[in-house]
Amino acid sequence: MSSMNASMRRAADTPLQPRALSHAIHIAIATAAFAVPAGAAFAQAASTSLPTVTVSSEGEAGYAAPRSTTATKSDTPLRDTPQSISVVTKEQIRDTAAQSMAEATKYVPGVGFAQGEGNRETPIFRGISSTGDFFIDGIRDDVQYYRDLYNIERVEVFKGPNAMIFGRGATGGLINRTTKQAGWTPSIGGSLTLGSDSNKRLTADINQPISDQLAFRLNALHENSDSYRDGVSIKRSGINPTLAWRAGAKTLVTVGYEYFKDDRIADRGISSFRGAPLQVDPATFFGNAAASPTGTTLNAFTASVEHEFENGLQLRNRLRITDQDKFYQNVFPGAVNAAGTQVALSAYNNATSRKSVFNQTDFNYTLSTGAVKHKLAFGAELGQQDTDNFRNTGFFPGNVTSINVPLGNPTTQLPVTFSQSATDANNSGKAKVAALYLQDQIELGPQFQVIGGLRYDRFTVDFRNNRNGQQFDTSDGLVSPRIGVVYKPQEAVSLYANYSVAYQPRAGDQLSSLSLTNAALKPEKFKNFEIGAKWDVRSNLALTAALYRLDRTNVIVLDPSDPTNTRTMLSDGQRSQGFELGLSGNVTPAWSVAGGYTYADAKFTADTSATQRAGGAVGQVPRHTLALWNRYDFTPAWGAGLGVIHRTKMFAANELIATAANTIPNVVLPGYTRMDAAVFYTLSKSMQLQLNVENLFNKKYFINANSNNNITPGAPRSFRLALNAKF
């Protein structure tokens, strides 16, 4: 069915049942709410006036997510979508006590997270890292920051290039968040979480019908927490009111506003020595925590209009306007000296401001040509992003940019002065996009389906280097095709093949990578070939498998004909190939599972520098990853959760190949196996208590890195106790 219908059912959501209520797994305390009896009459009136519809985010049972409106711009079963997609439902988010994007997706095959210098999320999809491939309700949300889950209904992870639907970028994959919207079922709920390292978090979720035409929802968050890392803290708050208006029998208007603020300490972890992370207490901070603040402030306005015409044509127009300021500063570690007695410290800060406006217009129309059925999706996107970026280098006493401190006490209290060095950025840019797309989902019969689409993006960037006054611009015409074939030997089983292409313009995913030397170069190109199978073992249990090859071309590499290794050219640069196996849903009414296995082989296929040669492995991509979460309810009141994450070793940074002239130490993060657990207790129909334990056996491990000398130790055993409520 249509995305219009999906949204209307979201507006008429059904009450949360005790089983779904008991799905909450935080090692924390969550609390909430009071009943609003006055809304019952409004809920009944609204439900009788709404057309019948399907939904992709409400009405899910446990960890099952059978449909999506995002992947194809139309309401389509995931089984019939020829692409690897994983969905993290609100129940799974709650049950695993997830408080960040990295935590929410830790049981998703095919995606991992790099450190991101302690100031941003950096997912890695099939060997391709990104800081900008984030979307919210299908609209770009690409500024570097840590996103929260307080107002999120579910998280969708798309693997492989997705430019046909989402435009530029989306090269190795992307993450889309679906927000909670106002509906006509009154409820008040929320959570209170307390845990190790002074974790204190409070959320609220209030949904109230005002009349049979209007409904209001408010989501709010406040958190003030410390960390297992010395001197590291997190303070964040958010508020997100939304209003839904039934403007007619077939028209739905929604508006919303979000204010979100996140302040924390930028933590770049520890250094390494002789090819391995330093063996120090995981709490040890390298640098100066007090001098490493990072913060972001977001103001976002959203509006949506959905209408179904008499001839069956469905329209959806979405607008998102954001204003975001980001600042981060860090005093962080570098290399350890040859004697293993001292470590270098450096510092810098960076400020980024971005104002974005995006408008998407989507049409859906279903028709038949003889025995062949067509589900057409077509539309346009217009957008503009204005970005200012300013970077300073930190200078220690003596006007030096680096100092050495004893490895036994790798901190400094020396004053740092910040000013621009010769290479620090000071630039402004205006990026504009105008895009058109057309897609046809063709049902040739009960067993064969074909989906084909083409998108054209006119992407321009006007860039100014404020340091020297240089101004230049780029203009790319990006043609992004996607074609997939689905064969269904049985209704519950789909075999598929897929080919897709995406591009990354030279401005990069943060629109700040342009220079006179690369402005005229073609965008990087990403081609993905994928075959797979999807089996709905039960109506709410899905088993998926995908085999893929992702080629990255138009990469700047060394010219092999140049013996001086100074000339560059564009060439094939990277290949990722692998296998992903996923399982999600309810094995039985009492047993819910989510997780999978990933085999990944990501390597460079050309020499990109004198030491980064063809055959070198891409950093932070383990060869094998197994992650599986289980929840089992023994009685209506008691349940337990158990999770396991196993990962083989990986390089902290891209593997460098030693030559006759030099020996390059590659730092390896050892493999590990970590266990998590939880206990759930239903106090009443409306309140549940849960205790989550992360790293149950207190395993010492290293979770990720930003470079060979910025490595994040995993957290020791920690607890979260949560009280969740909904009335």
C-alpha cells in the first residue's frame, strides 16, 4: 500500500499491549506517566473517520519489521525489496538499552562505527566510512554530531549504494531514523534511567488528541552522565513537539519542531606502541579532558502534507529546515616514542555552522497494463546548504604544536593558545541540489517482480577560501540507476539480484573538501552488485542473506608511470566484498531475536600513496563479525536477555605496505567476544523494570579507533537500571 496510507495508520496508532510494553531493555531506570482519560472519545471518533491503511513503523510486534516506505518511496514488504535492509524496532532499542546510534545498530550485520575523534558518529558500511550518510524520515541529516533516540520510532540501516532514492553520497550504505508522530490514541509515558558512571537519563512521551481532526505529541529528553573514561561527561537535552491535522478525509498535515543540544568531552582514546594498543587502565585519559569540549545545537522545523486524489494518485510533500552549530576542541594523543616512555600530545579546535533547507515531493500511482501491475514512484527534491567552517591549531608554551609527556601520566595542564596555522581551514560554501527521479515496481506475475529506477541530481557547490579569497565552484550531473529482480518460489521466500550506483562529489560528505587541485575531478563512483535471499520463516520472523561486491572508482591514486611518486590520477581504488546473514523477529511468542553474521573483505586495488599500496586492507573492517541478541519471557512478569558480540582482529587504520625504503608498523586491534545480559520485570500493565549489564564478564577489549594513535578502549562491566512506563 501507499506511504500516504502508512502515515494515516501511524496517526491512528493502536494502544501498546502489555507484551509490547514489557519489551524494554536498558540497564537503567525508566519512568513516566499519567493517564489522559479525556482523549478516549477523540480516539474513537478519529479511528472511525480514517481510511484503512498500512503502516511501516507502528503496529510492529517485538523485533519484527515486515515493511518499509523508505526503501522504495512506497509501502513495500521488505521481503519484496531487492536490497539488504535491517530495521531496529523501538522494542529492540528499548530492550538493548540503546542510547546512541552505535548502540542501536550493534546487532546489525554489515555496519560498524569508527571513533569519529570523540565528536561525531562515523559509521562504516561495507568498508566505506562516512560522517554524512544519515537521514531522518527520508530527508538528509548530514551534520557531524551524536544523534539521540528519544524521539525515534525505529532505525533503518540500508546496505550498499542508495543514491537512486537518497541522492548524492549514500555510497556504502546509510542510516535512516523514523520519528514518532502525533496520533489519536492518548498516552503518557517515558523512562528514567540510572546506571554505572553516574548515568542519569529521563525521557517523556506524551500523545494527546485535541479533537477528531487534531492530535499533539511531545517527546523530551534530559541526560547528565559521566563515563568510564576519566574526566569524560555527557549532557544533552531535547524537545520535539509535533502536531497532526486531518485536513480532510484523504489529507493529512503534520508539523514539528525539534531543539536538541549535546555537550560532551571529546575523547580520542589512547595511543599505541609497537603495533598494538597500549595496555593501560581503560579509564586513562590521554591529553586534557577539561580542555576538550564538544557541543552541538540543532533547531529543526519539519512539515509534511499527504493527499490521495480521487484517481488513486498519492502525493506527499515534505519540508525540513535546520540550523546547526557545532564546535569541538581536543587535546589528544599522538605517537609514543621509540623507548616507550613518552607520548606526544597535540591540540586543535573546529567550528562549523550549517543551515539547510530540503523539500521533497513524491507521487505514487498504481496501474495495470494487462496482466502486468505497476507501482510507479516519481518526484523531485530541491535543497540548499550553507556551511561555514573554521579551524584553529593549538599552540603550547614556546609556540610549539606538540609536546611530549610521560607515558605513566599522559595528561597535561599546560595552557593552550588556539590560532590559525598555515593550513587550517577557513571557508564558506553554498551547496545546491535539484533532483528528479522515476521508479517502477513491476509485478510480472505471482513469482516475478522487477524494480527499476533512475535519479538525476544537479549538484553544485560555490566555495570560498576565506584565507586567501579564492573562489571556485563545481557542478556535477549525477545519474544514479538501480535495478533489481525478485523471484518468489513461494510467497514467503524471495530470491533477488540488485545493481546500484552512487556518487560522492569532491566536496565530500561534509561539503568542505574542495580545493583548486580537485575541484575539476570527477566524483568518486560506487558500484554495488548484490544477490540475496529473504525468507519470512514466520509472519514476524525474517531470515536474510546477501552476497555483495562494492567497487569504489575515480579514486585519486599514484600514477604508476611516475617513478617519483608525485603525480596522481583517477583509477579504481577499493573493492569490498562479503556475505551478510541476518535474523530478526520472534521465534516464538516468548522468544525474540536480532542479529547476524558478517564476512567482509575490503582492500585497496591501487596504490594511493607511497605506503598505502594495492592489496592493503581497509582499516576498521574485521573479517568476521557475529552479533546476536535474544530476549526470552519465562512468564508474563519475568524475562531475560542475552547478547553476544564476536569480532575478529582488524587494523586501526588503513593497512600500509612496507617497502624496501621503510618499515611501516600497522596497529592491530585484537579480536574479542563480549557478552551482554538483561532482566525484565513487569510491575503492572503500564510499568516495567529492567536491568541491563554490558560486558557481563568484564572483558578487556578495544572497540574502535580514529587512527593508529587514537584508539577507544571498550567499557568494563557496567549497569543500567530502567523504569519504563506508558499509561
